[in-house]
Amino acid sequence: MLKNLPRRMTSLVLVIALAAGISGCWDKVEIDDRAFVLALAIDKFEYSEEEKARVEEQGAEEEQQGMTPKEYPADSRRNRIVVSIVYPNVGLLGGKGGLIPEDMKFPMSTVGPDIYECLSQLAISMSKDIFLGHLKAVLVGEGLAADRQLFMEVLDDMDRNSEISRNVYFIVVEGKAQQALFIEPLVEPIIGTYIEKIFETSARSSRFHQKKLGDVLRSLDIHGDALAPRLVMRERELAVAGSSVIKDYRHAGWLGEIETRAVQWIDNMVRGGIITVYVDDIPVPYEITEAGREIKIQHDAGGNLRMHILLKGEGNIVGYKFAEKQELMDDKFIKSIEKAIEEEVVAECTGVMDKLQHQFGVDIWGFSEYLRKYHPEIYDEVGKDWEEIFPEVKMLFSSDIKIRRIGITK
Amino acid sequence: MARNDEKITSNQLVAIMISLIIGIGILSLPREVTEEAGPDGWALIIIGGIVSTIVAFIITRLGDLFPGQSVVEYSKTLLTTPLGILYSLGFILYFLFFCAFEVRVFAEVLKQFLLDRTPTEVIAATFLLTSAYMVRQGVASMGRMAELLVPAIIIPYFLFLLPAVGQMKYDNLLPVLRTSPLKLLSGAAVVTTSYLGFELALLLQVYMKRPKDAGKAMLIAMPLIMVFYLAVVISTVSVLGIHEVKKIIWPSLAIFRLIKVPGAFLENIHGFIMSIWVVSIFMTLSGFYYGAVLTLSRMLKLKDHSLLVLPLAPVIYFFSLVPDNVAKVYDFLDMFSMYLGIPFGFIFPVGLYVLAKLRGIKPKEGKDVEKPAAKND
């Protein structure tokens, strides 16, 4: 034992020295050195008329005072997009610092040619390392989404990034995304979390398109068409409502909340929601508890494609009129309400289908994919010219609605 | 051959094969099969798997004909000495290139997803040195290590896949078998290279306690790998759809960025998957590294292979840093699979077996199979 002591001591020293000297980590970042960006807003860089006037006025003033007027980089190649971020004060989450709302989060914004250049411009004025791994929402301004070139660049910037999760919510904002991001909401102070919670809790309303970045990118990969949720700004709150129709990598128009529900019904995505029909001028709200659809495709006598879409639903009646003579607890009456709802659903779906077939000319459901999967022989015929064929396809809707319950009173 | 006196069991051979063959290819496998055959990619995996199983079995039958000899020795008997030496040299080069690709793709993926500030050189060097340590320990340690690690790779993988089951849309695999048979066959030729690694049996069979069991071991290992590949391809394609699978460089990893574990406070489980994959690559690299070292040491008739381990490390390191960028890496990898992988994995072993059969070579009965091979030559 003792004889080996020097050897043992040497090896012990060696082990400790090696463990201390060799191990290490290049990528170590302390958590409070990271800025967890929860929401990212991207807009097209545009000088508004008022701003132009303001700048010119200021320039004239400066000239009068004998100063050289400031140059405003109006149309340089670098001024393409406006990127805005918001990150929460992590120190606050740990319980440090005062609870002043202004300290909760830090909004920042800059102009640049692409997302990453903008982020690096933001980084030089921050004391932290920008981290996108916890990004919850990406807001894209209407103006940018309508610009095909810029939109495709932004999409690729996000698609390529390994930090950004595909579970991020990708939303087209009505107006400026930056404005939406810098809103001071009453309900939930941090925009990223706010949007995430809207999606998680209100998806059952079926009033907006429940798709994430990964879904939108996947849909765009096929033909360049997709439907993305829309964000609407209000005074001190946001609403995710309706959807943006993206045609050929460009925002082409909006769909309202009811239209979006119809689109989702055809896409078999509806999980809930309220439909109100009028029976003898009394509004009857119907709560969807289950919904589905079936598609049949065939050639008609003329050789044209015809699609039969059956929209199925189950649910409850949740309201009627107090002390009304006609009681709800009557199978015949229930059947007649079912019929009214069926007509309403068919009308909604026919309407939105007409809009998408003839006004937009976009197959946002990916029926071509449906054909490729389930009817490959039809796909072989029409797959190549689907864009031209889709508006010509005859769409027939029918509906099968069941009312299961009527609440706790007769 | 001090360290190589120890033998491996048939189970250990199965484990070595599984951990060896599942390597860098698994990350891009769904993309490759989908590029070749669209939604019928799984069929390529099956065709490739069957072909590879047959070839792997033939390799062990070849080993049975020459008890106590590895390919280094009997290639000389079958091909004449100069050609045999050439064959062995080619084999070494093949192993070294394979190692280089493992190291490089490992470094690329790790840099992309986990360690974006660590220099590629450091990732490659530390990984290579760790593997060198394993290779120095010899085949028995590798066998035991593989036995331990294979369950640690396979079981967590399927556990982490469970939350994804809800997101799998099996209609992404439709339409079934609409690809033309000709296209399926040409695609299968490309995909079979993802089964490469079984040719290590040409060397390892000698080190088995009962070399006759090698054939059975391969018949267990190869179908298991095929099932694993099938699970990976089907899950990836059904989550992402064929359009996106074709676009993403490493789709098998990408699906774990989509999966949310319900109730878990961790957002991305792909970190765990990365660590499983690192272990699997480690075994792959060690296997091929050992193959190179072993071939060389048997050629030089050395008693201890471990001398050669460290001198080969700089060679692998150098090869691994040759491609300029990730696109070049995959260009080289395609070329490598075509011009070295298919010949050394499929054509040459089968050729050798045919040659042996034509010459009417019968296994030498009664010979001491446990004897070190070097003396048999």
C-alpha cells in the first residue's frame, strides 16, 4: 500500500488536474444573460405620408437654424423590413426588482434588410444575448405578407432556423405588426404568452384558423397556398379572429370568423363553436360538440369533376326564449331546428367555397393532396393543372346535424 | 493479441451490429427514401433490408468456410496475395472514410442544434479521442458496451416517440405502392447503403466464442434494424408529410421539435433525442474505427492492435475536415456510398463467397477454431 503511495498521489493529482483543465463548455450562457424573445413582429418598411411630411418639416427647420439637415434613409436597399421584439424581464420572474408594469418587458424595434441583420442590430443595444428558442408567436404585418418577395424571404429565414420551434404561432396582423406587439394589453401583459393562451383556450370556438408555423410552412410547401390566422388589434387587447388567405406566397385577402369556421369544417378541423339560427325570429344558439366531414369525388356525365362534401355535426341547443309556447322538448320541433342549422351550415360552406374558388382561386384545403392520397388515378389526370381545374370543380354540400341535448329545462 | 484474446458472444455481436449500423444515416434516411419513392419510402427500407440480410448471412457463411481466419487472411487465399493485400488496404480506406463521415456529420449536427459556438474541430477531436479510448480496449469491451447501450438507445427513442402518435397522420403514406417497380428497385439500391456496417462481420466472426453462431446473430440483428428504420421512416413521414420530409436535411430530428410532451415543463425533447443519437454515433464510429485498426493490425500480424489506434486518429480527423460545407459532405457521402460502400459492403463479399464456392473450398473440419488467426495463414 505505502509503496504505491507516490504513484497513487501522482495519478490522483493528474485526474484532478485533467478534470479541471480539460473539461469546459464553449456554449455556456447564464440564464439571466439571455433575452428570451417571446414574440417577434415583422413589417415591411414603409414611410407613411405623415412621417414624410414630418421629416421634411424637421429638415426645413434644421436648415433654418443653420444646421445641415439630417439625412433620412428613405429608400436604401437596407431598409426593407422592420423587426420588433419583446422580451420579459427575467429578473422579475425570479422575484427580483419592483413590480412596476413598465419593467415587466422590454420592447425594441429596428429597420434592416432581413430578420437576422435586424436582430444583430438590436443586440448591440442590449445587455443580453437574443434567444429565440422560447419564441411563442411570430406576427407578420399585412403589408409585408402582401409583398411576395419579402414574405418568401421571411418565411425562409424562419424555416431555416433551428432555434425557432415549429409550434410557434404564425399570425398575419391586420395593420402593422409592430403596433400589435407594442400594445399594452390589460389581460396578459406579455404578448407572446397572451397569444399562446388565446390559441390554447379559445381554439374550440373555431373562429380563427388553428394553425401553427409548421402547418403554414407545410401547406406553403405544396403549392404556395395556405391559410394563416389573423390578428386584430383593439384598444388594449388583441383578438385572433378569422384568417388570412395566402395565395402564391402572398397575402391575398381576409376571411371572417364565420367563413373561417366554414373552411375548417370542410377541412375537418372544427371541434366546437356556436351557430345561431333563427326559428320564427327567435335566435337559437347551437353549440357544436363534435363535427366531421366526408368527401366523395366523381366525374359527372360531362366528364367534369364533382365533389360531394357531407358536413356532420353533433351538439346541444343552449338557448331559446323564456315562456315560449312551443316547447323545445319535442322531437318534431328539434328536427325542424336541425334542418334550419343544416341549411345554415350548407349556406356558409357554399359561400366560402364560392369565394375561394372564384374570387381568390386558391385551394387552401389542399384537395390536390387529398386526390393524390386517396384518388391517385384522378390526381394523375388533374394534378398538374390543378390551379386551373380547381375553380371549375363542382362543389356540392350537404349536411347532417344532430341535436342531442337541450339544456336542463323543457 | 493480448486484448483480443477475449471473445464475444452471439448476443454481443447482435448488439454491436445494431449499434454499428444505426448511425448518421438515420437522420437523413426518411428524406432519402422519400426523394426516391415518395410515400412508398418504407418499401425501399424493406427491400434494402432483405438484400442486406442476405448479404450479411452470406458473409458469415464465407467466414464459416475459413475457421479462424478473417477476411484479411482468406482474401489472400482466394485472390492471390497481392490482390488480397490490395483488398485489405481498400478495406482500411473504406473504414477510415466511413469514420470520417461519422465524425463530420456528428460535428455538423451538434453544431447546428446544440453547440453553436464550439469549434467544429474541438467537437470532432474530442469525439474521436473518446472513441479511440473505446477502440483500444478491444472487441470484448465493445461487445459489452454495445450490449449495455443498445437498449439505452432503442427504448428511450420509442418512449419519446409516444407523444407523437397523436400527431401522426397515416394518410401521408398514401397512396400505397403507386411507384413503378423499376423506380423502387433503383431507389432500393441507394437505400441499401444505410445498412452498411454488417461487413464488419468479415472481421468480427473470428472473435466469437462460437463463430458458427454468427449467421444466426446476423439473421436477428438485420431484421431488427430494418424494423427500427421502418419505425423511423413511417413516424417521420406521417408527422411531416412527404413535401416537408424532402426539404428538411435531417427530418428524423425535426419531428422531435414538433412534439410537445403533455404536462412536461421541458419544451423541446429533441435534446434528449440528440443525446441518444450521440451514443449511437459513438458506437458506430468505434465499430468502423476498430475495423480499420483491426484490418491493419492483422495485415501487419501485430500481437496488439492498440498500438495502431492513436496513429490513425489524425488520419480520420484530417479526412473529416476535408469537405468545405454541409452540401459537400453529403456530395462526398453519396460518392462514397456508391463507389466504396456498395463494392465493399455488397459486391466484394458476395464475389469472394462465389469464388470460394467455385474453388470448392470446404470448411476445414477438426481444426482448432479458437486458435489465433495469425498462425493459420
